[in-house]
Amino acid sequence: MTPSVFHLEPFQADMLRPAGDLLALRQQFLRATRPELPARFEDPVQAALAVTEAWQRPHAAGVAAFDHDRLVGYLIGDMVFDQIWGRAGWVRLAGCALAPGQAPELIGDLYQMLGAQWVAYGCFHHVALMPAATPDLIGAWFDLSFGIQQVHALASLVSLTLPTVTRPPTLEIRQAGPADRAAVAGMYRVIRDHLTAAPVWGIALPEDEEEIRGGWAGMVDDAGMTVWLALEHEQALSMAAYERLDPAEVNLLAPERCTELVVAATVAAARGRGIGSALTHHGLTHAQQAGFTTCLTDWRSTNLLAARFWPRWGFRPVAYRLARQIDPRIAWANASRPTG
């Protein structure tokens, strides 16, 4: 790659269309190796809508790199303030693209400007969603002290041949209904206990549990979701929830006729018996028969069970959530010292 001679400017609304052109070129490149990704974002108009969505988020800002008057890269991020993430800066999947042939090291210059704004606002947790099929770009983020936190993966249900599984003879698999609200809500603790343990150590606050359990129970009432339960002697041992994705939404990972495996869990005492495999086989078979062509899911990279299980079912990474934690003491470590 030939480095460009560039200058940096704050991102402005009149840059959305050329930024969409760059994003469309990126999507064309990605689909050469990940054809299951949505084709519509190869259209610069659709790509510009995705960039606009990132730009219009609350507390969004960006940096653009120009080679003379030609846009060669941009980085857009928004600040998030909530109980789980604290004060955090996020780059969404449409919030970054470089011109073809542009050295990925340009990311460092863009991040230097945008990250400085985040830190000035006390945002010390930095997150960037990046395509998995761009190892040079991922490497540039690694050089900036980012690491993989979350894996987003797609499985093609058209070409996927499901492995043969042996269902335990006492196992019943059925779709959850209103009478199963308590059973579905109870599965939240399975996920919570697993993800708060080593080596994930994911945060789940006890004061949020009642609200989260209510959300889980509500999945059985959502017309856009299908929740499957695996039971033995009427006791729920495993569950999986699939959601029909709206192709009209700006989602760079969701093609048409895509379903998302939102959550899946098997109680610890029942693992190793093939129950999760039987439920996955059932859920993906149903999705195929319902006319879905792809299935999207994601998992923490430190969730060893998930990281080993889902690739065996045909899920290939299409994006990574990269994360970096800044030492918050920088807020006063570089402060001006009083004189006198």
C-alpha cells in the first residue's frame, strides 16, 4: 500500500455522501469473501444512509482524512453514558472506512483526534466494531491497544448442512408460550452466572435483574420472536430465542431473510448431554424451513463454551467488537500543575 499525504478535519454533514462511497467500496470488498453479508450496502446511497445513522446518534462526532480534496478515510463515534458501560466511546460498524489502497495505519491518526475528545469528556472505555475480513485494519486497532471482546457471526442457512445429533430420549423440544414465561425468565440466571464467572467476568448488576427477567419473559409474547425450550420431565433445561430481523433497518450484518439467534442457554448440570446441540439443530432446521437464508448471532470471545460451540454449527465471524480501557487516572495525570 502506498501511504497518502493527508490532512485531518472534523467530520461534517456534507461529507456523508463521499463517506458513503467509501463504505460502499468496503462492502464490495467484504462480500467477495463473505457473500452472505447484505448486498444492499454496496449501493453508495444505502451506504450513505448507514453512515448518516452513525453520524446522527446522540453525542456523535467524527474525523475525516483528506488527500488534497479527496476523502481517504473517516472515523465517526458516539459517546454513551449508562450504568453498564459507564462513560464510553463507540465506533459503530458504519463509522469507519478507508479508501482502497489506503494504509490502515491512518486509523491511528483518526483515533488520536476522536479518542482525545472522548477522554476529555471522561469516556475511558473505547469500543470499535470492525469487519472480520480486514486483518490489516484489525491489526492497526491492535497496535492501538485494542483487543477482541465480542464476535459477531453469520451462518448461511442455504449452504449449511446441519450435523446429525442424537436427541436424549426423554427430551421434549417445543415452542414456548405464555404459560412458559416464568421458565424463560428463569433461564436468565443461567446466562448471568456463566458470563459473570471466569474468564468472561461480564457485568450484570443485581439491581437490574428484575427488569431483565421481565424482558426475557416478554420474548414469548413478541410476534417477531420464536423461543424454543428443551425440557425433561417438564423441567426447562435449555432455551434458544430467534428474532426475525427487519431488512429495512440499517444493519450492515443482516441481509434479507435473516434471523438472529438472540440468546441461548443450557443449565450447567445438563451440559455435555447433547441437549444444546439437539435444540440448536431444531432451531436452525425450523429457520431453514421458514425461509430464512442466514442466521446472525454473537458471543463474548472469552465465553469459551460459545466460542467453541457456534463455529461447529457453521457460524463464521463477520465482525469483531474491539475494546480498550483507558486508565482513568489520566484525567489528572496530565493536568497542569500549579506554580508558585
